[in-house]
Amino acid sequence: MQYAGIFSLVKCSSHYSAWKMRPYSLLTVTVLVCVFCIGAASASRHTYVDGDEIKIYAGKVRSRTNPYETYHSQGVPACILQANEESLSLGQLLAGVYVNTLARNIRFNQNKTHKLMCQQTYNPDETERLKELINDYYYELIIDELPVWGAIGEQTSDKEFSIFLHQTFYIGVNGNEIVNVTLVTSSPTKFESDTVYTYTYSVVFQPSKVEYTKRFLTVFQTSYLTPRARFASLISTCLIVLFLFSLIALIVSRVLHSEQARMEKEAHLRSDGQDISDESGWRCLYADVFRVPRYPGIFCAILGCGTQLLVLATAVISLSVMNNHTISNHSLMTFTVYGYALTSYIAGYVSGYQLMGFGFLSPTMASRWIRAFHITFILVPGIYATAVFFSSTVAILYGSSEFPYIKGVIIVLCLWVFVAYPLCLVGVLCSRYVFRRTERRRNIPHVNQIPRLVLRPPRKLLAPCSLLLVSGIIPFFAIFLEFSFVFASVWSFRIFHFHGLIAITAILYIVVTAFVSVVATFLLLSTENHYWKWMSMGFGASCSMYAFAYAIFFYVFKSSMHGLLMFVVYYSYCFVFMLPLALIGATVSYFSASYFVKSIYAQGKND
């Protein structure tokens, strides 16, 4: 009853034709939401005139072996840092970015030589702390959003250390814009306690032909990952996918030919007056195949969240492609958070529409839509919050900075409660209204009250577990090479910025998942197993199982990460990354299989 008022507002607008939620209306609203999020996430283009101040920000201190074991720069005994007065974006707040301004008087197009930075003396405790940092860590500086990295010092022998006292900044300029930055540390000096050290810096401005839109290539392009290698891997992936398509098409053609021959034989027997009553295979499941799946609320919630994540992933990848070398990762995170909150109506609409369809087959489910709505609303944020909670707790215990700020958490919580919740509810109510207007005149499929007994499949390869394992391998092959590049960039200090290739790989993944789901579902129905709905979801989600297995392999054999902090952070992040892959794969797989099942049984009914 508490939602009756909102539902009446939706219902009273039925006389307006514009309220009819057609697919193009949903697409229009989604595009407007994406445009709003792009505006919230976009970064301004920096231009300078001669003499303008250029600020240098101190980023985090990072481990050489554990990429996400980071610490705040103000905890390092060094020159005094100035507090940053600029506000942080939502993405920076969630990433735990703590940016301080370094005391450097750098002016645009004004070279400087050996200018005094500060004088510093270290007590024995600070000396031991710096020796530990020299061995295992490096620092990050940010100039006009371009990151540079430098070493604090070096170890010259078993017990002796040297510290670098001079920094030289080489700044590339194209017109009135900064296009590349290089940091060179020099002047190594023996490091001891209770000694006065004088830090200096130099600035050299150099003309550069690098375009502003391609300036991140000077930072992110490495010998490990060149565009030619990426294109070669993409071509090999396409060849693998083409081979798999040919193999699957051959299997499907053989099955369809055998089905057509059987149908012709049955038609010939019927023409001779013989009764054909013993049906076998998928045809005998016409009264069970449309049965409501178990746990329909969770089932519909997965479909709703998967559709929302698919739309959001499409928008994020599209934004990355359009701003390939100009948008930062923090801006993408801001876009993703706002986009998720504003596209919650998609999850509510899809889950509510599916639940209404099940309600026609099982009238007792009519009162469960509120529970299904809350499952849809909580599913993805609840899992994400759990993973972030564990990783943040361990990071705080270790004194690391790899946890979000309270301000960022409060903003996300407000977006979730005051934006995502109402939009998700509106989506559910709209779906109920649209379903009653469009689907109530359609014929309700016949479903037996007692489920048909599922027999053991004739071959082990056709068993549900075997189909799940095999169906996950093929999509994983389609994304394996690109997936390995992404893993190397995230966890091995190898960064790339070629989002166009990721977009092509994502399209291949969706197409292959849909095709494999259709074939696996048909094979499942051929064994007279009518529990295809949850299984079809599993066919698409099983790819994430292989992706997680590769994550374990990468951690054990291909990385140098160690320690409890990195273990918890790594597997928490991997779980967060695999969740969208599983939900999107499950959604694409189910809708593809559902369309196929409805088509073949509609054709069988016509026959």
C-alpha cells in the first residue's frame, strides 16, 4: 500500500501517448543520462601563457612490487608539502587520492637552474624509514594531469644508501599547452642521519611536436604493449572466433538437417494415417519449457542488473573511445558512479517486466514484486560494498592509502538512496504499466502443473555441468589476449590507452556469448531437460569462472605481489571486475536463448 500513491500517478498518465515506454524512449533517456554524466566527468583543457604558474602535485608513494600498496606522500620525511586547496572529483575521492602541492616556483616557458627546494635534516627514525622507502618504493608527481615517477635514492652496498638531491623537470610544450613531462633525478649523496641535505631542482622547457590529444601516449606507451602488438592479437582473436563460429555453425546445420529429416518422416507417416504420439527430444517439452524458474525474484534481479551494467559498460567504453587520450581514470570512475545511479531505472524496468511475465504463469507471484525490486536495487551495490569493505579494512590496518574517503562514500550513499532508489522504483512501476498495456492480449503458454521428470543425458558431454564448462571456454578464448593485456596493465605497472580495441573485443564477447548460449540451450533441450532458464544464465556467466582462474594463475606465477594487504586487495578487485563480466554474460546469454526458444516452439506450434 505504501507504493499505491506512486503507482496511481503512473497510471493516471495513461492517456498521454508519450508515456508509452517504447524502446526508442528508453534509448533516448539513456542517451540523455550519458550526456549528463559525460559533462560531470569531462576534464577541462589546460592552456597557459608565458609566466603562468604551473603547479606540481605530490601523488602517492607506491611499492615496486605491489602496485596497489600505496601510502600518502605526507607520511614521507621530505620537504614540507603545501595543502591542496582544489576540490577533488568523486573519482579521486573514491580512489583515495590525497594530493598536496609541492613548493616549486615553476612558470610557463621560464627555465630554471639549480633553484633551492629546501634543506632537510633526518633523525635516526626518519633515516630508517627513508632507507626502507629507497629499497621498495618510488614517488609519483603530477604536472598538468601528466604523471611522472622518481626514485628517492639507491642502495650502493649492503648497508650504505644514497639519496638523490636534485630533480630536473623536462617539460614539452606545443604552443601554449603542456604535452609531455620527464623527471630526471641526480646528485646522489651518501645518506646518513643528523646531516643537513640541500634539495634543488631545475626546469627545462622544450618545444614538442606531440599533439595535445595524444599527449598521454608519451606516458602510457611501452615496449611491452605497442599498437601493432595489440592489433596482431586482435586479428588472431578474430581468427579464433571465426573458427569457432564455423565449427558451431557446422554442428547446428547437422542438427537442423536431422530435425528436418525427422519432421518429414513424421509428416509422411501422418499422411499414411499412422498416429505419431511418441515425441522425443526438445519437442516433448512444449508444456514445460516456459515454466517459471526457481527463485524468480533473484532471477529477474540478475537480468535487470545485467542489462543496466551492459548499458553502462557501453557508455563507458564509448566515452573512452571518444576521449581516448584525454580523459583520466578518475574521470571515468566519476562517470561510472553517476551513470550507475542514473541508469537504475533500466534495472527496475527489465526486472519488473520479466517478473510480470512470470506472474501471468504463476498468479501467486503478483505480490512479490516489491521484494524483487529491493533485490534488484541491492544486488550489485551490496556485493561491491562488501568487497570494498574488506579491502579498505585491511588497508587501514596496514596504514595504506588504498581506501576511499568518507566524503566520497557519503556522496555515493546519497546517490544510491536518493537517486538510484526512486529511479529503480519508477522503472518497476513503468514496466508493470507497459506490460499490462502490451502483453495482456497475448496468449499465455500452457504449462503443466507437475514438472516433467528430467532423465539422465545420453552422453556425459551433454550433461549440464559439461555444457557449463564448455560454453565458458569459447567466449573466454575470444577475450583472452585482450584480457591478459588489461591484467598486465592493472597489476604489472604496464599501462595502455587503446580503448578502441577493447570496444571491438567487447563486441566479440557479446556476439560469441549469444551464439554459444543458443547452441548450448538447444543441446540441453535435446536431452529433454526443461530447466534451461537458469542454465542459459550459467552458459554466459561461466566465462567469468575462467577469467577468475586466470586471475589466480596471474597472481601465483606471473606477478611479484606478496603480503596480506596485496592478497586481499587483489582478490577483492578481481571479484569486483568479474561481477560485471558474469552479469552481462548471463543477461546476454539468457535473452539470446529466450528468443531462440520462443522461435522454435512457435514454429513447432505452427507445424
